Amino acid sequence: MAFVIVDYHMHLRDRHGDQPDGLYLLERVERYVAKAAEMGVDEIGFSDHIYHFSQARHLWNVPWMLARSGDNLDGYVSAVEQAKERGLPVKLGLEVDYSPGAEDAIAEVLGRYDWDYLLGSVHFVDGLSIDMEPSLIALVGVDEAWARYFDWLGQAGQSGLFDVLAHPDLVKFFGQRPDDDTTGAAYRQALEGIASSNVCLEVSTAGLHKPVGEIYPDQALLTPAFRSGIPITLASDAHVPEHVGRDLDRAIEHARHAGYETVTVFEGRRRRQEPLG
Ligand SMILES: [Zn+2]
Ligand SMILES: [Zn+2]
């Protein structure tokens, strides 16, 4: 059987692009597809941030998210669906912030479209940012930040809203970590929720290009995840076509080191395992 490389996390919207004109168009999707082909990636999945879309504005109260919530979700979905109709190897996903208590409202918005998969992310805990200054760590300390972050991640898994948890140890973004006992306890708590809820973990190369300079997640999280039978996806978290497939060879090596030999492929929120890269 052929080996498969997927990149299931990328954004049509540039992180710094304030002007959405031209973002959610077939022509832009095709640029990502072309880069994937060049990089030897078999299939890509789009996962723009739900908070950019006006249809989801009522779900959040984080000012940073609300200030960026003017795009039209219909336009995004339509651009990716047009590419699918043309036979391009793309999947329709969305990167969805988890917020305890908002599960039903989130499910209502998500239920309006036919996704191939949904990424669950924790970028904010109690309104405090994980990967921007002032960060949760700066405000509550590293031990407390890790405990709170992994508590929310485990709840995100258990919510049943998501197929994959994105950049699962994003809280290491700035490179600060508690001692091994504290990180181990946080991982165990999160993995309990994740293993019982049939959600995948994402192996993401985005962290290589952040202050921490490492793949998400750590081996100390990924190895017990493998032993618990939790499947994986691969991700570049590209925000421009040029970054599609970036460093996925390192993600594959990282996953193999933890024991993985298969990668998850999604279609209409159904999954199957294929030989890894
Ligand atoms: Zn993210
Ligand atoms: Zn992302």
C-alpha cells in the first residue's frame, strides 16, 4: 500500500492580512494545491479560524477575536468546495476554538456545513492568550498555565465537537515549561479525556517556527498518546501557500519515534488509517 502524507491544517487567511478580499477564492486554494504537489503532499485540508467569521461572532467574548470576525463563512466553504468539485485533493475543515459552556452554540454553527473534519484548538483560556503577550503564563505562572491549558484541552476532546486537537501542547509556545512531574500530570489528565473521546492529535511543525522551536506535541505527550491508541494527523499550520507541507518530514520522523506507523485521512467526518509518509 502506498504511503500517505497529508497536511490537514492551513489557512487561506494570512495571519497579518486584514483585508479579506481575494482570500476565499478558488484561485487562492489552487496556489496551496500547487505547493502541496511540489512538496509531495498527497492531500491538504483547509482549517481557517472560526473566529474570523461573522456567523460565529456570538460564540466568543474575547475582544481580540471579535475584532477579527468580519469574514463570511459561506465564502470560505464555497471556495474549498469548488476545489473539491474540480477533483483537487483538498478537504474542508475548520479550526474551532473550544470554550466550555458554549458547546451547544458551537455545534449549532458547525452543523450548518458538511465538514470533512474539525480541528479543536485552545488559543485562549478564560479570555487569556496562550500564544500572544501578555500570555496566560505571564499572568498566572507556568505551572498554573499548564494545568489550566491541559484541563481545557481534555475538555475539548471530551466535548465530542472535534475530530482532531490542533497543536496539542501550544502552551509551550514561548519555551517555558514546568518540571517533568507537573507536565506529566497535565498530560495524563488531558489524555484521559482524549483517549475516551476518540479524537485524534495533530503533529504540527508550526512550533519549529515559534519561540519554542519544537514540533507540537512533545514526545512525552505523543508516546503515551500512541500507547493509548490515539490516532494522529500531520500539520504545517500554513497561513500562506509557501508554507504548505513545511517540515512534514520532521513531523513524520517525530511520529514514528513515538511509535506511529499510520496517519488519519478524513472524509465527511469519517476516518481511516493509511500508512504514514
Ligand atoms: Zn491554532
Ligand atoms: Zn491554525
